[in-house]
Amino acid sequence: MAEKEKLIVVPWDFTPVADNALAHAVKISRMVKNDICLLHIVDDKIKPAAEGEKKSLLKAVAEENAKKYNLVIISAIARGTIFNAIGNYVNQKGIDDEDKKDINLVVMGTHGMKGMQKLTGSWALKVIVKSTVPFIVVQDPPVDQEKYHNIVFPMDYRKENKEKTKMAIFMGKYFESKMNILVTTATDANLIKKTKINLNFAIKYLIQNNIEYQIHEVPRGNFAEQTLDFAQKINADLILIVTTKNITFADYMVGASEQYIIANSSKIPVCCVNPKASFANTSQFMGGWGS
């Protein structure tokens, strides 16, 4: 059976940050040979005529960019709010009944945390946690069309960290990326043990897939801040994180560490992997990305 084609989704709101996200998606598409879909969200109560106008406008934008970049770029409309419609759409893993394509990745633009978002949390995180598909969140256009060579891979004691390994292998295989694994010291023996288990797990599968890596230790402190400081220091192309499992409203109010990283002032792209309800069998890591 032929492998199902893959698709990169770009949430599209007709703003410059959406253009920036598309530029990153184009960069990735050329390396992984995926098509691109511009996804625009409309209100549930939109009138048919207004929805038709949006579809026509979006289709024209997709066609214009397809010619510009010489890539297959299609368009789609979904109903709802950005906080649920994007996740619902990508979790369907298909465009329509006749032409299904697995969605490999979402590349989304964001303005970072501004104004009231500093109090209520980054809206980007609220979108991301609804998806089973990894997100790459960007603020600026790519500085070049080169591969993501230098990736920061923060590692702590949470078992969900293992789920980043699949994405690390994908990036390593397609982008020849080096994984800069960042670990921090701890005083609690149990946390140290859990971190070492996660670290050994990641190293095992990185080695088996011939992915270059280096381990860097940082002293105890605010791990999110340390991650960003380190990423700046090595001029990282990307930061790879796992989101908080079962995130709550309280996390948005106090600021989950990942929203601090997503909205980083250095504007480094951030790849976010959501933890699944139950961690998949480790055999999936042997072949890299996809089943």
C-alpha cells in the first residue's frame, strides 16, 4: 500500500504573522515534500454569503502563494473559534472523504504575549494543547532557507518528555539537526532518577537513528529562563518542548513555563509536542517520523 500523503497546516488570518508562518512552512515543505494547507477559521454563525466570500479570498491567497513558492498550497475553512476549530480540524487527519491526507505538522504565527495575554496566558498555548499534531510556533519569518541545524531539547523529570523523542528523530533525519539536550541538576533523588531515565531513553533512540546530540548541564534555577538563555547563546534554530499535560486555567493564569518559551523575546521558533493520554509503544521510534 502506498504511504498516505502528508500535509502541513498553516492557520491563516490574513495578517503578517500568518505570512511568516507560511514562509516557515514552505521551508519545511521543501525538505519533507509535504503539501501546505492554509486554514481559516470562521464564526459558527457566519452567513453563507460571507463564508463564500472568505472561501474565495482564501483560495486566491493560496493560489497566489502556490505560484510564488512553486509548491502545492490549498485552502480550507473551519467553523468555530481558534481555540477549538484548529485542533478539531487537524485531529481529523483529512481534508475530505475523497482526498484524505495525514496532517504532519501545524506551523502557526503568533505575536507572543502582549497586554492582557500576560495575565491570562498566551492564546497560542490554548490552541496548541487541543491538537494531537505537533505545532511549530513562529514570530518572525525564517532568516534563511537552511535546515534547522541547532535544536535545543530541554529534558526534565516528567515522563511526557519521552514523547519529544519522535519529533527529535524527525527533525534529525530531515534537517540533519543536532539535538542540544539541556538538563538541570536537582536535589531530590527521585527527580534525578526520573530525569536520568528520560535522558537514557532519548539517547538510546537518537543513537539508533544516527542523530547527533550533545548533553549540556545547567545549574538549578528557572528552567524555562535557562532554556531561552542557552538557546540564545548557541544561536539555536528551534526549541523543542513538550506541553503541560492536562493544562488547567490556573496554568494560564500563572503562566505555564512553555507559554513563556513560546512567546520568547528572542523570537526563536518553538516546536510543541502535546503528551498523549497513554504513551505509545517505544517501537515507533525505530523508524523515525510516521507509522
